[in-house]
Amino acid sequence: MNNITIGVNKYHGKTTIIKYAEKDRLRHMYMVGKTGVGKSTIYQNMCLQDIENKNGVCFIDPHGESIDWLLKNIPKDRLEDVVLFDPSDINFPFGLNILEAHSEIEKDFLVNECIQIFYKLFDPQRTGIIGPQFEHWLRNAALTIMAGPDGGSLVEIPKLFIDHKFEMEKRKHLTDPLVIEFWTKQMSKTSDFHKSEMLNYFMSKFGQFMNNTLMRNIIGQHKSSFDFESLMDNEKILLVNLSKGKIGDINAHMLGLIILSKLQAGILKRAYKELGDRKPFYLYVDEFQNFTTDTFISMLSESRKYGLGVHITNQYLAQLPENIKDAVLGNVGTILSFEVGAEDAEILSKEFIPMVVEDFINLPKFSFYIKLMIDGKTSNAFSGMGIPPETSKFPIATKEAIETFNKLYYGSPRVLVEKTINKNWA
């Protein structure tokens, strides 16, 4: 069993390394603090230790700097374990299909996640922009697209409503009576006027992904380039570079949401594996509030038994919806706080007794307070300091070698991807 280092504690002239045990990591870790205080360095160092220890990891980075740093420190003997998902590489796009499922249970889960993603992107406050009718159309359309041996992708959903031949072809494979009824009794009896009115509203939510070449070439592929269940079982390294400066905010959010949805689907498949076969897998997510749906709450409470250790961070608690904030503070075993504002300090001082509000507001850069899970119990709060970025202790693979390997092994030439997608739309 490999313990990893979080940082160091300095007390009365004595320096003690803060170690984090494998069994306690499956109770998850949450880190909060202002920008520039050292949050990313903590997780970079932890992730590199996991990689060196031959653990399976996934690091989701909305900025790109952490991924770039990790790529420069990957040990050579793990080069072929790296899956580098970088959407900004438009010449060799990876496939990432949220509607790719291999069982009825997985199908239902991913359709529900798809609906949650549209709420998250277009109606996070549930004001009615994404309402019951949109949800009803999307659910039935997604289940229709997924029917049959060839399946389908998110970008083909609008085609169901404007191409009658395509609609009838997909309907031949339907077995769910409720989905069949949607087409035979509801859609067939909806007047052209109301259908057209709803269609414009419905299609507008797909336009920015269908008309964006970068996104269409990724989410429009029928087969995903990698399978989360396989990645976890084979202890692979998934590095997700969602640099918002390169691909845009909403694209980064959409892809991050799909990644976490597919991860959760892979985690749930572990229910059919023996306990001893569920190899630990560690997830790191920066700015996690952008990539979470309501099912993330259940992932925090349930994933421990499936062998997933979650490490999440963001800048302040107000970024989190109330239910997510309560789930994090209630279900996470280890909590670490850097310098925060007065509002967060008020909340955290109640979690970190005997610390008071001023302690959190006046924390020096790179210093933190931590409540650490030790042998299944959360410790009293104590102070710590991050350590500078540690370079790998092993011979290092080159970033270029990893990028080239991934293009050839996981990516597909852009011209072939576009030809296939255009054929599916023809």
C-alpha cells in the first residue's frame, strides 16, 4: 500500500510530512482557496506520485498548465499508459459519445445525464429555459438515436425531427413502448405549427455544438476513443486538457460534463465485479463546480465502495449549488483550506474548530489548514504547507512522444471523421 505526500507540517521547529493513506483516499478530498495560493501544485504533486506508484488516475484541468506540467514528468515506463484528451488538437480528434451505451441500465443512466448536462449548460437555476417538454423530447429522441446496432450521437438528434426517412429507420429498432408511443401517438398528432414552434426552440440548444467543427468532430463520432471501465481496470492515466483559452468556456464545460458522466457510468459497472477486482482509481478535478450534475452527489457517497477516490477543488464555496456544497462538506473525508474570503471563512471556521475566521483570512501563501482522514476517522484541524512542484524521480518520457502516441493510437484523422459524420447526416 502506497501512502502519498500532501505537504508538510511545521510545529515548534519540527517538520513532519503529511501522509495520505490509500484506504482513506477513497473517502475523498476537497480543497478550497483563492487563486494563486498553491492548490494546483498540491494536486499535481499528488497525481505524479500516483503515476509513479502505477495507480490509475484521471486529471481534469480547465486551464491546461497542470496537464502540461504532468506531461513533462511522466516516467518513461508509463508512456503507453497515458491517454491525453486535448480537444484543441483539431487534426486528430478523439471521439467522446455520451450516447454510446452497452446495456439498458447504462443507456438510461447516460440519457438522464444528457438531460442534466443541458440543464447545467442552459438553465442552471431551473428557470424554465429547459423545461419538461424539452426534457421529454430529448429523452425520447436520445433513446431513439441509441436504438439499433449502429447507435448514434448527440448531433444526430435534430435530424430525427427534420428527416422522416431517418426517423422511420431508427424507429424500426425501438422496443420500448413509451418511446414508440412518443412517435406514434404524440408526435404524429402534434400540429405542424406547434411542432415547428417547439422544433426551433429545441434545435437552438444544439446549434452551437453542431455548427462548431471542433465539438462536432468529437461528440459526433459514434464510438468513443477510450472506455472508462477499461481505463480504470488497467490503471491507465487519463489527462484531460480543457483549456478554456483554447476551446472556449461552454465547450470546456460540455466536454467536462460528458467526461464525468462517462466516468460515473464506468464506475457503476464495477457493481458486477468482485470487491478485490475493483482496483483503486483516483480522480482530480479543478474548478469542479463547472463539471458536476446532481448525480455527482451520489458519486461522492457511493463511489468509495467501487474503488474511486475523488479529489476536487475550487476557489470559493459560493460557486457551489447548496446541495453540492452540503454533499461535499458532509461526505468528503479530508478537507483542506488555503486563504479564503470572509464569507467562506465563516463557514469553514465551524468545520475547523478551534480555528477562527481570521485564521483563514490571514493564511500566508502556500499555507493551509487541513482535517485529514486517518484510519477512517477525520483528525482535528492542523496547519500545513505545500511543497514546490516535485519532478519525477524516474527517467522522463518526452511530451512530444506522448502526444504523437496518442494521435496515432486514440485520435482519428480529421478528414476521415468529417467524412463519416457527413455521411451520417446525408
